[in-house]
Amino acid sequence: MDREAAREYYRAIDENDYAALSALLADGFVHERPDRTIEGRAAFVSFMRDDRPATDTEHVLETVYEATADDRVAAEGRLLAPDGTDWFGFVDVFLAGDDGIARLRTYTDGG
């Protein structure tokens, strides 16, 4: 996993490019967030496409960190609401698997 894969993840979400998002994720992808855990690539892509609170948001990345000892990347940023205001700050920790992003844990500042 590298910084560019993390940046592509946010680009795919912000531009509603669900084919690209799906291609980045491992089949057994798991997303752990403060409000829920989503298991499986298809379930996550479906949530992003159909069930998230707003699809016209924008991720603004402040820093993307790449670990040298393992396949982890962390991204720190904020999510902008549809009107352009800050919705909340976040840190996402990505873990790579053999076939793409295997796990993502999201931490938020509560907004």
C-alpha cells in the first residue's frame, strides 16, 4: 500500500467512481468506523453509492503517512459538507492485502 493508492481511494469516492473504488479494495475488505462496521467489498461500494448520508462531499487531505515496516498508510484530513463547510476531521488507517486494500479503520473528531 502506498500514498497514491490512498489518494486514489478518496478521488474515487469524491467523484462517485465506484468501479475504480471497487478495483482498489480486496474482496474481503472491512471498514471499521465509529458508527458501524461494513464487511465485504460489494457491501462497502453499495453503501458508498446508495446509503451514505451525502454523496456530494469532498475529502481534503492534510497529510498522508506511509509506514516503512508494514503495508499501512494513514491519511489525515477533513470532510467537507455539500455546502463546503467542514463536516468533521478524520484519520483513516489503511492496511493492504494481497489483492488490494484489506482493511480501513476510520477515526473522527466527532464533527
